[in-house]
Amino acid sequence: MRSSALIYIIMVFIFCLSEAIQAQVIISKPNFAFAPACASPLYNTFEVTFSFSNEAALGLTNKFIAELSDNKGSFSNPTIIYTSEAGSEKTSPVKFNFSLPTSASGESYVIRIKGTAPETISQSSKSFAAYYKAHDSPFSINNLIETGVYCNGGSYLLTIDNLDLFSNNSPLKYSSLTFKWYKETGSITSDFAFVSDGETLSVNEPGTYFVNTNYGTCTSVSTSNRVTISALDFSIASNINSSLGNPYCASEGQTTLSAIKAKGYQWFKDGDIIVGATKQMYKTDESGEYSVNIDLGSCMTDASINLDATGFTSSIDMDEVNYIDQDETQLATITTSANSPEYKWYLNNSLISGATAKSYIIQQVGNYKVIVTQTMGCNASNSFSFEVRSVFPGVEKIPNLISPNGDGNNDTWVIPKKYSIGSNSEIVILNAQGKIQLKTKNYQNNWPDKQLDLGSMSSIYYYIITVQNGKTKKGTITVVK
């Protein structure tokens, strides 16, 4: 009787165990292809899949819940990144998309999946880096001033600008972000070493420094300008930065001039002290030569800037003095950053009718001027003046006949002073057979300086005059007895 009861108990246990096994659901590790997960305001969608066994054992109210760990892989305070509708996921595998929280920043996140009916939990996924790139553009440090100076034995404080000078989007606006400072270590900008973390860096070693927003293994353009820091050396000039650039348009308002960080300042304009201008920054809308005396504590330095309020730059591809030969032309062209520029060309102070393009074909000698006017935005003008001369002015004065007979008249080949002694023009004379008779850059108007073997007939010689701009003039010299 006892044996029958024991057999019954064993059979009941086996049945219950079988029922429990049949009711069990096993969830696989979550799988994904991203590594790392680099999110931003423009992109924040990542796909995950997982499988589960024993589909028939799922309860009608079952939900699958995906949890994201902290950046060290801990689920002590997980973030729920996905929850399925009750009873909606009945077939394995399951695929879902999730978005990173904006606070994501680290290299060791993991994901796990939980089921609610029956209660079950998967193993953690493989570890992955995840960063939400709230700021992903260049930003400024040190007010975009490229240099900094500290006294020997002191230091210089580099800071990220609260008012970013690139796009007015400082990374300091985002409290979740952290930063890493670097120092260049080689001759190319890709050679650098990590220095420190934080929003500021106190520098006491010369070098070139910059800072990146810390996005770990995620790539980003959230990086600063580079600043070269030096111990005080009076042969190294400090810089002044203009917030609106230089040149800038005064119609846009005042530009802010910024000096390096220091303990005290005194600003000057065109050499005159600006009363009350004793801060790191000075606002102005006037052109001029600005300078500032900078008190670094145990030493002093200074900086200057020639501020131009015209708002645009221009240049011309002509020299102050230019040369053209007979029947030759030159093309003069203006290059400018002006908005909707207007051009006016002048010859000998008279407006050239129809000459309103950025280029003008020079066909005659004279004094030229072109005025470039910006017609949109800043109302300002630039002008350029230049002279065009003939390559060989007075060419008719170059003689083609001499008679070296000692009578004092046309005994030597005398050319204009413009091409003779002191002009640096090269003079070459050849005989009819092409043999060089004279070659000099300091012609004394004395050829022939010795008797020529002319025989009984006149002889023909050839001359080549090359002036400084490379232009040449060729002709003949007839020598008669």
C-alpha cells in the first residue's frame, strides 16, 4: 500500500514538473548591429531583435520590456526603452526600435529583455558604447583668440566660450556634456595627447591646445579652435579678436574687440588712450588702429589690430605700373567679397562709358582707376589706381643707322636713357651671322667701342632690348662707313 502511494506521489511530481517546464519561456540575449550607438537630434533610431522559446506558454497579458543599463552596465536604475502591447508579440523572433535617452554618455551599456507572463528575464546583451550628441558643431574657446601668454612661473586659463563665436551654440548649454582637452604633440594637427577633463584648462606649459566634446568612440565635429600658449616672450605678439571679423560692416552694429585673459587692461585708439576702457573686451563701430596694454600680474604684454569697418575685401590683379606693347591688350580684373558689387572704371579721371563689369580690357596707356561699391548690406567702397605705360615709349628714338667714322656724328649707337646705363635693361647686339657682338645690362651708349671690319660695304646688325618686365623690342642697326 505504501509503495502504491509513493508511486502516485512520484507520478504527480513528474506531471507537475512537466507542466512547469512546458510553461517556461526562455528569452535569448538581445542582438543588434550598431556599435557604437551614436545618436543626435537628427538621428536617434536603433534596431534590436531577440528570440524566445515555447511560444504556446506565453500568457495573454504578456508584455516584453527592454531595459537599458547605465553607462557601467548596471541595472540598479534601468531606463525602459521598449514595452510591447499586452499579448501582441506571440511569435519569435521580435524586432523593435528604440531611441537613446539624451543623457546617454558612456562605453559600457547593455540591454536586457523581461517578460511579464510568465515572468522571465534574458541575459544581458553584449556591451556597447552609446552617446547622445546634443552638440555636434565647431565651437569657440578663448574668444577665438589664437594665442595666450602667461608669465614665467604662472599659468593661463583656457575656457569654453559661453557665447560661442562660430554659431552662437555653445556646448555649455547642455548640462549632460563633458569635455576632454588635448595638446598637439607633433608637426601635424592629428598628433596630440590627452591632457585633462573639464570645462576649463589651466595651462603652465607652452603648446597648442584644444578641447573636444566627449563622445567617446562616436565621431563628432564638436571640437574647438586651437590656441597656442606661450611663456611671455616679447618677440611674440599677442592678438586682438574682432567678433564681427575684420574687415566688418559698421551698419551691423558694434563689434567686440577681445584680448587674452589677464588681470588688467588699458585700451587705445590710434595711439590715444580710451578713457574707461579697462576691461578684457571693448565695443566699437569705428575703423582705426586699436591696441591694449595687458597686465598679466607679474609681467606686461600688449596687442593691436588695424580695424577696418568697410565690411568687405577687394583686390586687383594689376601692378602699380604696368606695360603694354603696340597693338597689345591687358585684362584687369577685380576680386571682391562685396555683396552685389558695382564697378566703375576711369581713364585719366574720366568715367569709361559702359565699363561696369569686374574686368576691363586695357587697350591704351594712361592712368586708370576702378571703384568697387557694395550695394547690399554695408554701404562702402574700395578703389584701386594703376598706371599703364608703353613697353617702348619713344621707340622712334632708337636709331637704326650709325656711321662710326670719327666725325662726332652718329659714331656710336645711342639709345634712350630708359634702356641704357642704370635701367637694368638687357642689350644684345648680333652680327648678320648671329654671333653676339655685345651683351650687357649696363649699356654705356658706346657701341661700337672698337673698329668694326666693314669691308667695302655697309653691314647689318641686329639688336634685342629686354626691359625689366620681360618685354622685348627687336630691330636692325645699319653700320655705314
